[in-house]
Amino acid sequence: MSKMTSDEDKQIRESAVQYIKERYQKELVITKVTKGRILGDYGIEGTIKDGKNTPVVIVSEPPKGFHDSYVKSLFSDELEPSMKELANRTFDLRMVDRFTYGYKKDAERKYTGQIPSVFDVLKKGDKDLVLHVDLSVYQQAGQAQKVISQFLHELKKMNFNDIGIVVYVYDDSLKSASKKEDSDKYLLERYNIFTDVQTMDINNLESYKTVIKK
């Protein structure tokens, strides 16, 4: 990190507060400001006073301006319970390692003001958004690939488009192994599925599979 003058710190704080007020008509409470030493970019952490004190990260990259994580935070928080319920219902689930739903890297940041429900957004099939889910599951007596296809089918029905789904498949025997055991010894396969779920062949996942242990 690079040091800032007090005037520089004050200016970036005021600019970030004004940015959130203009973009979402809400107040920003800043908890931390940092400056990158190489690029000279600023990272602002805080919460938005929206009744839920939603955490937000704002990045200022001169001369590009600001971008923020608010929409991703709102959409992810609203969608997460349904996604975890779907994962538990579909898989013999070990854990959900990561879950987010928000803008693709270079997509237009078009949601401003009062942000709509993520479920209303899904009805429209917004192609500027991407779903990221990392899951650890048990192989279910060799049925893992079939079950992953079922999960993708549900995502397709929910009207997602771009997805980044990573599934780690573990031997069923890990469930009865000692907690001291290295779980990596039980890892059998990994599926890296980065594509459009609406157009992919959800019943043919061989090209996405990496065999870790036979």
C-alpha cells in the first residue's frame, strides 16, 4: 500500500460518499481507505445505510472512475438461501465453498437507484451477470456427473446465463473418515464449468472434468 496525505484521504472519502449518493441515493459509512502503490488506485471499504448496512467495496481507478460491489452484494445475499437449498436438495453436499452473483468483468453497471429483486432480474435473463458457485460434494456411488447435470438443469430453468461452477467430487468414504484425515486424499474429480448454461450440453460434462484420483 502507498501512503496518502490527509488532504488526499479526505478527498477520496468525499468523492466516494458522493458517488454512492448519486448512484444509489444512499448514504455511505466508510471504515477504511487504502491506495495501491503501483497503479495509484484507491480501495474504499464501508457499509451502505439501506436498512441492512450492506457491506460494500468501492474501487477508484484514475482516470476510469469508481466501481463498486453493492449490486453483487445485494443479489448474492438475496439469492444465497435458494442456491444453498438447491445444492442441498440436489447433491450429497459436503459444503458450499463460494457463492456470488453479479456483473461480469466488463459489463455495463446499469442498476442504479432502487435496485430490483434478483428474482425479477432472473426473469429477464440478464446476460451481463454471472453466477459463481464452488461446491464440494460426495460422489454418491459414482453418480456425481449425473447429479451435476441435474443441478445445471435447475440453473437453466432459473434463467441464469453465464456461469462459473466448480465442483469438487470426494469419495463417499470421506464421510466416515477421521476429522484429522487430509481430505485432499479423497478428492476424485474436479469439474470446471465456465460457459453459458442456456446453450451448453448439460448432459455431456466430460470436457469439463479433470480426474484427480482413479
